[in-house]
Amino acid sequence: MTTSTNPAHSEVTILVVDDDAEHAETMAESLRRTGYRTLVAGGGKAALEMLENEHVDILLTDMVMRDIDGIEVLTTARRLHPDVEVVVMTGFASIESAVEAMKKGASTYLKKPLNIGELRAVIEKVVEKQNLSRSNLFLHQELDRKFGFSGIIGNSEAMQKVFTTLQQVAPTSATVLITGESGTGKELVAKAIHRNSPRRNHHFIPINCTAMPEGLIESELFGHEKGSFTGAIGARKGRFEFANHGTLLLDEIGDMPLSTQAKLLRVLEERCVYRVGSNVPIPVDVRLIASTNRHLEDMVREGKFREDLYYRLRVVMINLPPLRTRQSDMALLIDHFIKDFAQQHNRRIDGISQAARAALLAYRWPGNVRELRNTIEAMVVLARDPVLDVKDIPEEIMQRREMAGPGGSTMMAGMSLERAEMELIRSTLEMTKGNREEAAKILGIGERTLYRKLKEYKLADVGKVSGPA
């Protein structure tokens, strides 16, 4: 009897876990015959090692095993591969174990001994579910482009330039260097590039170069062989191998030791890695994105960063502006974070008062978007009323608020909330090119309220604003 294969199945990797070797191999072989790429682990411990080193789309695991049970394997798989689909099987079927598996994220539950036809049908449905989920995610990202790029919010001229570059670079495999102050969203931009690229169904692996001790960073990046150094009790894949066919983000690359920079340059040029303790080249196909809050040109002049690596990294360069220079985006960000955290924390928050908006505008946000995000979350969680007001703003923000004036100049704290409100309305009208309806919607007020304030602040001539008929 012949089995037809689906070419699309070759893109799906299934890990079969069972300490019954014969049963595991029988299932794996039946799935291979329909075209799936299938891996076999002869127990829970072996499965955990494979999950650390392999990209897995579907996990098919036994519940009861001698070393580590299926629930632990399931939990680890979901942590390492958030979009993995899990099918649990057991010869000791019970409602309790089925409920526990489903609560932990299993897609379905099968009884042993398995019927091969039923197994193939279940896997086919799981693949369809996963493909639909990924398609919906991609569609959501496409819709996001109307207001930003994959969740990045901004209508300012500076951010529109960033979006244009992102849309051009994402479909390619070009190396990207992202610069900007801490909190401006460099990792979010890197993720957006990955999720809108042909590599979206493979791993996005970030590594913080600052957090890695110099003695371990090479092992983390390139992997190591058993016995290559004290504590290397087994061979281990590095981040480059784990990100194969996907994207690797080297965060704060300015803190990478010079010795590692030389080896990184070699990897980028030769497209292969050498594990610590080995001379065997391992080919890798990885898109590299680097980010930093430091001025790499200055570091090159000071001899602290390799010039050849710097130019190899900055094939495409994206600079993220600090929040203090993009105040026309503030209203959009505030509304986005309020809605997001109200839903996340199950709080009824209907909006924010104009006085509170003005007070938030009067602060320079040295921590950038990250600080604004954390501030709004605190306000949502601690608010006693459905409309956020000045009293809900953290005290330190109110004490140190500053006003960003025209052209990015700074006016010091002590400016009245009325003046802050006026500047907020002015910047919003300029952003919308005088479109009163759009400006009122962004500001969270009615058109007539906006018109009254335009007369009060003598702003009727900003843009092309006109009063109601």
C-alpha cells in the first residue's frame, strides 16, 4: 500500500517522544511516509535536549515515561516554542490527565495503542490549525501597518520614515543595525522585521551581549563540544545554530568583547560556525540584526569596536528617535497602552482626562516608550475611577514634568497644565494637517469641545481648521 505525500508537510517538524522505542519509531515512520520531518526522542530527558536545540512545530508525547513525564515535556515545549502544537498520548487514559494536559496547552489527547490512520488525521488537523493561526497573525500584522508596523505606534514624520524603511527591509535578508536610546523599542522593531519576513515561521532568537560573561558568550553564540571546557558535560548548539533559517538579534552589540567580534565577523563572511572545541564548520543560514544604544562610530575611533565589523553590520541602519522628539505620537501611544492594559488586567477604563494628557505631555520621558508604557500600566492598575485623571499619575512624573516646545526645545517644569493642553492640541492639529474630526478623535474629546478650546487658545488658524457650520 502506497502513501501519498504532501510537499507542504516537509516544512513541518514533528518531535515524537516515547520511552517505548519500537512504538516511537513506528509512529515517526508513519508520519515520515506522509512527508513530515520527524524526530524521535526515547524519553523525557532526551526530548528536553532536543527542544533546546531543534525547531519543533508539533510535539507528540507520551504522558507516562520512566524519567520525565509528558506534562513536564509539554510545559517546556510551550516555553521554548510558544507556537508549538502538542498532542498527548497515554495508555493510562483518564479524565484527570486529559484535563491537566489540555490546561497546560495540549491541542488534543489520544489513547494508546494508537491507530495510524487516526494519528495522521489528528496531525493533519493540528497542522491546519497552526497554519490558520499563523495566517491570522500575518493578517493582523498587515492591518497594523495602517497605524504602524506590527504593533509599533507612531504618526510622526520621524516614525513614518522608520516604517518606510521597515517595509522595504523586512522582506529581504539584509543585515540591519538598529540604534537608539534605551527604551525606544529596538527589540520590538527587530521582532517586527522578523515577523514580516519570509523567515517568520522559524526562530527569532535574541541574545543580550551585556548580560553574557566574556567567558561564556562564545559558547552561547557558537555552541561547544563535550569536554571543551570545565563544565561542558555534553555537546550543545549555540544561538546561531538554533536560529538557523530564522533571525538572530544581538542586543547591545557595543558591549561585545573584541575577541568575540573577530569570530562574529568570520561567521558573517563564511556563513558557518565553529563550536568551541571543534574545527568542523557547521553551515548556518541566519539573518542577523544588531542593536545598540551606544555610538559605534566613536567606539571604532577609540579602538573599542572593529571597523570592519561595524561596516558589515550597518548594511541597513535604522535610528529610533527618542520619545521627547515625537510628541505628536504621545496621544496615540497613551490610548493604545490604556486599552491594552485595561484588557490585560480586566479593568474598566473608559479613557483619560485632557488635564492628565497634558500633564503626561509635560514630561520629557528619559526612559522613552518603555517608561511611558510602565507609567500607563501603573495608572490603569491603581485607578479608582473609570477615567484616568491627574491624581492617577505617579508623583515623580508630576514633580519632574517638562514641556517639549516647538522644534524640540525644552521648557522647564512649572508650566501650567493649561499651557500643556494648548501645546498638545497644537501638535495634534499639526499632525493631522488641521483635520478637526481626526484631531478630536486622537485627543479623546468631541468636535465641539475641540472647537471651543481652539477659540479659547486662539488656535483656529493652526493647519486648515474651521468651525462647525
